[in-house]
Amino acid sequence: MKQAASSKSSGSTRKVRDASHAGSWYTDNGELLAQQLEGWLAAVETPPAEGNASLGPSRAVISPHAGYSYSGRTAAWAYHAIDPSVVKRVFILGPSHHVYMRNCALSGQTHYETPIGDLTLDLDVMAELMSTGHFGTMEKDVDEDEHSIEMQLPYLAKVFEGHDVKVVPVLVGSLDKQNEELFGRVFAPYLDNPENFFVISSDFCHWGKRFSYTFYDSSRGAIHESIQWLDHEGMRIIESQNPQAFHDYRKKYKNTICGRHPIAILLEAMAQCESRFDLGFVRYAQSSKCKTEKDSSVSYASAVVRQPSENDEPKGKKRKARPDQRQKSTA
């Protein structure tokens, strides 16, 4: 995958979203970045699902989007599961951190820059989505301010290196349940097609006074153990593939999962697909272990969605495999 220097592409004007967080959230040195990603991917222990003949290739992942020094290793567990030979198109659903929206928005660019190669946007599919009347358009500055989509791009550029793949970036606003269901219906036909892959960009609990969230159940142990319980309860519900249960969980605990709306869209889409899916979390980490009210942390989790064989357990049941709870915090 090579960066193109020309301002024209196939007779049309190239409009490139710059890698605006390179040099701060991750290195802007392409060679070093490639080495880091390769190292993290190589360090992933093969999850049980990858040796399970009853499960096919991954169809979607949930991946964190913090700076790579915090979440890069955890994200590798999601991207390690991708088989690039069967995927033609990647939808990236990332939450909006800076602009308040009640819908979803598509990029107005044609290419996304990364330090290890540009990614081409699928303008035809984006036009199909725009024709539904449910999507807005991101201005270039909005697109470049947002990190939730960008932090997935270098991993995609590395995993799909040498493969012809296009991306469909989708910025997800603050949706009510009705709109989560609506966008689930929109994306379900695409999720049913094995040539399409979905990346759901989300961190998990943001804990501390600076995040205005200090839920603590002392019966679970120290603060960081309470956070882990809270996150794992949400992960268990996500694995059950029950959109209503995930809605109820969010309403009850107000857990600061920043990609809650993209996750909800995925669950709604899965519920409306003809295909059956297996969803399991494979890795969990915290940026630090909170012990006092003065501390703060962000949690990161990676999940993989696969399509089971016809004889595998029925839709909605989760895998027995759980993320390694003994993992040291990623920092």
C-alpha cells in the first residue's frame, strides 16, 4: 500500500484527510510505526476461537482508540483475528467526541492518510448510505479533529497491506434507542455480506473526577476491581447480543463507554441479520489501577465477532472463553 503524491485519482480530485494525530497519539515515523504494529500483532497469543473449526473468519471487531502507548497492545488482539484475503471493504464506526450530533455522518474525503500508507474510501457505498437520507457529512476539520476513527487506520493499513480494500468511515453521534435500531437496520445487509468487515471503535470505563464518573461498588474490592467488574458486566451483556439488555445496562450504571452507540448499532445490526454470529471479548486492560478518589483511568477491551457453523450453538449464546483478567495494565 503506497501513498500517492498526486492530487488526482482516477480522474477525480483527491481529497485527503491528514493523519492529524500522528506525532502525538502515535508515532509519525512510518517505519517505526510498522515495526510497533508488527510487534504487537506478533505478541498476541492465539485465542481459542482461532483454532475452533466451528467458527469462521472474523466479521467484526471492537477495538480501543486511545494513544497507542495505552491501548495499542490491546487493539492488536482484535486486529490479529482479521483474515485480509476475504475482506473487500471495512466499515469503521467511531463515536463523536467533539461535535454533538443526533445522527451519523460520512466523510467528505476520498482518502485517509496514515504514516504507512493511504487508505481509499469507498465512495460508491458512501453514496448508497447517503441516499437513505439518514446521514450527514463531516467537514474536513471535524473529520481531522476526531481520533476515534483515525486510531484504527494504521492497524488497517498494516493488516491489509498488499490487499485491495476500501474503507467506509462513519462518525456516530449521540443516538437514542430508536436511532440505534434505525442504523442497525441500515447496516445489517452490509454485515450479512462476508466481503464487508466492521470495526467498532470504543474505549470502556473512563473513571475519575476528571471524567465526572466515580461509580464505586466497595463490595467488589478496590476501586480498580470495581471498575473491572463494571466493565466485564457490560462485556458479558454485549456478548449476549441483546440490544435491550445493553440499553438497560447503560441506563442503570451510566458506564462511560464512549463507543456505546457504535456498539449498540452493531448489536442491532446483528439482531436483524440473516447470519448468526459469535461475539467474544479476547482482551481487557486498564490504563492504571485506581485506588483512591484522586486517581483516574480508562479501560480498553477488544472483541471479535465470528460466524459459527450451522451446527454450532444457537445465536445469542456467548463463547466460554473470557479475556485474561490477570493481564497487567497497559500504560
